[in-house]
Amino acid sequence: MANTSSRTLRLLSLLQTHRFWAGPELADRLEVSERTLRRDVERLRELGYPVDSVRGVEGGYQLGAGATMPPLTVDEDEAIAMVVALNGAAQLTAGALSEASVSALSKVVQVLPPKLRRRAEALRAVTDDSPFSEAPAVHADVLAAVAQATRDTERIRFTYEARGGQGAGEAVRRHVEPHRLVTVGRRWYLLGYDLDRQDWRSFRLDRLTEPFGTRSRFRPREVPGGDAAAYVRKGLSRNETRVVVRARVQAPAEQVERRTGRWARVTPVDDETCLLEMDAVHPGWAAFGLGVVEAPFTLEQATPEVLDVLRTWSARFAAAADGAR
């Protein structure tokens, strides 16, 4: 269903240009057969979109002029999935592809039914991205409920499965002022002020269940350091991450920061050199991070696991390059 909904959305986006599309050309753009294209066009018509068609050798499709666009028919899981995917593409890419992702995201939100639109807009408004990590599943209803409470500055209660420390494995109730959602790779965290413990805490959303708003509003507090993503990442470096890398990079700090983003700490040494520090759950992500810098570097600190990955990857890539000659 998700694949069909995504394809239908893409078909609608192409038709909204109001140009006439030859059937074979449109099917080719969607990477489907003409028979599948006809079924998708019929699905749009069933949803209320007036799609005109011309039969024959020069036949094709065009959206009816002056048509009023009805809401896109998707369920909540599909709506949240599309917003997350497009928002992630906008965060992780640059240039034309990023602009296209933002444009597509805006179109998706505009054609969602009002209830889903409010939840999607809440999710976009309160999420910071800090890429590269593992990916446990998060239920769309949990994500949407927490995002909406965060946007509305509404205190929430939820059940949380604690890991580590004295309460390992226990399900405990929490009362929190939600401040920001942060993604670290594909893992979601809620940064909030824990009212029971009177301190800031980050909560993994895959361990969070039964969230509900209390209808009690709060005045937002200032996050220590002022950067929600950095605060969550710093906590992970103490509690969950295992891999540490420190490298001296032969490139200006601004250039390295543009390539690494928030998932690394970059400190200038001089105009042409900087120090790069990374924490990661898996050594492969640390190796990948060093690769995207695209500048010479020397390692000042690295765990044995990172060194093993670098040697293995280096040998594999060299063998592949030699084999291609």
C-alpha cells in the first residue's frame, strides 16, 4: 500500500504541471507499465481528481483545468512515513536534490487531510537531524503524538522502558515537558525536561509507549548549550556510543563542518587544518564519516575496531579498483 500511495502521489505531482503527458512517457517517468499507469489514473479519478485522457497512438493524460484538488487519501502511518522520508532527504542532500525534497514535502503536506496535515506539520516543526546510527522501529502514532505535544508546548505522560542503571528493563511512568525531537541517523529521541527528576533527559522513542497530552501548557526552558541535537548527541557519547575517532584533517574547519554536519565536532587549528572528533555506535559509520571529509587526515585517536574497518575497506576498494583496470 505504501508503494502504491507514493507512486500515486508522484503521478499527481507530474499531472499538476498541467502539461499533456503522452502515455508511454508518463509510464516511463514512473517506471511502471502502461497498464499499471491506467490503474493509477483510475485510482486518482476515484479519489476525485479529474484526469482527462486521449486514446490512440498519440494518446495521453492531462489534469482537468481549474480542478479543485481533494485531499490525498493515505492513512496516518503512510503520511508520517512520507514526511519523515522527504524531510530526511532534504536534511541529508544538497543543491537541487535538497530543493526538490523540500518542494515535494510541501506538496505532500498541502494535500493531506486536515488532521494528518496538522500532525505532519508538527513533526516537521519540532525535529532536528543528526545523522548516522542504527534503526529500531518507532510507531507512527507515538511519533505523531509526541510531535504534536512538543509543538503545542503541552506536558505529556508516557511509559518508558529504562535501560542501564538501577532501573534496567523496568517500565516506568514519566511526566515530561517535551522540548524537541532529534534524529540520530534513523533513531528518534525526545529531549525534554523530566518533571519528576527535575532535570533534562533524552528518551528513545522506540522505548516509549502510551504517550498522551495532559492539556497542561508550559513555558519552554532553555536547553543547556542552546542546541538540542548537540545535547542529545553528547548524552549518547556517554551512554550508548562506543566508537571514538580523533583525526587531524588538512582542510579548513568550515569546509569539514559542511561535509560532516552535526554528527561530528570540528575544532579549527589554523586556516588550513582542523581537528575532527566523532562518536558512533558502529565503527563503519566512523569510517564512512572520515571518507566524506574528502581531505587528507592523520589519526590521533581511534579504537581497534575502527582501524580494522579502515584496513578492510582499504584492501577491498583497492582490489576492486585494480580489478577494473
